[in-house]
Amino acid sequence: MVAMPSQQQPVDIDVTPSGTVVEFGPEQPDRHRRWDFSALGRELLADRRTVPVAAALAALAALVSMLSEWQVTTIDAGTIGSDSGERLLASGIDDLGALGVGYVLGLFLIVPSVVLTLFGPPSSRRTFRLAGLSVAGTVFGVVLAAAARASSQSYVIDPVYRIALDDAETTLAYGRGLWCALAAVLFASASLYLAGRHLPGSPAAEGAPQETTAEVPPEATWSWRRPSAGRDDLPEGEALDLTVSPSQPFTSLHDDRDRPS
């Protein structure tokens, strides 16, 4: 009599995914959906590319300040015997007198200070940086003095004719040149200040390996590319976060057919 084979039992395979995932490396911080402006500001200040960008903006603002008006005087033409209504008279940097000369001379000192701080000899960059900050502070005071005078009296009207004019007949306003001059001094000061964070031996570079000036040329200090992390920059001696959990790759049948007879 031939024995009939027993009915095959279904294979019990657990297809439920395991809750444990194998991960390598340190734990990734949780990403916040909201913008962290404080962290963004710190990253911006720590980025060395901010220094040449601020210097370029300072140069552009200084050029515009030399070409634009510093004061705009609105005068009623009827007070001087004309029927053309109100007239706008612009005052440039050449109308500022001694203050304008002081501003131009200050620019001639700030420009080489910034250039030598960024691309000069590494041993003298801190000296040029301090000199540039001193000159920038002085020029900032000159611009403030010019702004104070521009708000009280017109540069295009001679003092003799001011006696015949009332304050209500003239209106004074700042021009674009004055605002651009303030922006130029502030951007130049920011460039010099932030450059000190990336110079060799700065406190901001504490904990990082100091490299000699012979190994790193001055041109590579303000490279536009972000420095890549090499194998030497990786943390040493840090254990990998490895998690291992049991799995069920194979499942045996419920009967004894898998046993040897």
C-alpha cells in the first residue's frame, strides 16, 4: 500500500520589517524646519569668503560715492527773481571743502590697507589690519561730520546769500553719495575685522592645526572654494555606531520533513 504524502504546510515567513536599522557614523541632528538666523549668522561670519565679498562691496560703494551727489538743495526760484518755481541744486564731493579732501585721502589709505591685509606678507597682515581699522574709524568720523553739516547748511549757497534766505525757502536733503560713503566705510571695516578671524594664529582658529606660511601661499587664504575635508581631518578614535539585531532569513516547516530519516 502506497503511503500518501501529507499535505504540505505553508511556509511561515515573517515579512514584517524590523524596526532596527543598521546605521554607521555619528547620529545626525534633527533638522529644524524653522530658520535659525543665529546659526546662519555665525556660519556667515565664519566663512572666509565673506571677507573678499565685503571688500568688493566697499570698493563699489566708494566709487559710487565719488560720482554721486552728497547733498540736494531745493530752493524757491522766486526768492532770487525767477519764475521757474523750485530748483534742485546738487552738491558733489568737490563742494565739501576740507571734509571732502579728508574723505578722499582716507580712501587712499584704506584701499592699500585692505589689499595688504588680504594679500600682503603673512607676517605683516595683522599690522596692516590694525592700521586699516584706525583709518576707517577716522574716515567714518569725517563722513559723520559731513552729514551733520549737510543737514544744517547748503554747500551750494554762499554764506553771504544765506542772510537773505529764510530756512523755509530752502530744503536740504542727503544725496546718494553720503549714504554710499557710509556703506563703503562700514563694508571696509567689516572686511578688515573679519579678516582677523582667518589670519594665522587668530583665536577663532583655536583647536585647528596651525600651518606654516611656507606650506600655504597667501593666494590660497581667500580661495573662493570651500576647503574640502580630507582623511586627516576626520576624527580619530571615534567608534562607529553599529546596531545588530536578529533576523529571520529562513523558516523551517512545521512537520518533520526537513529532518534526515
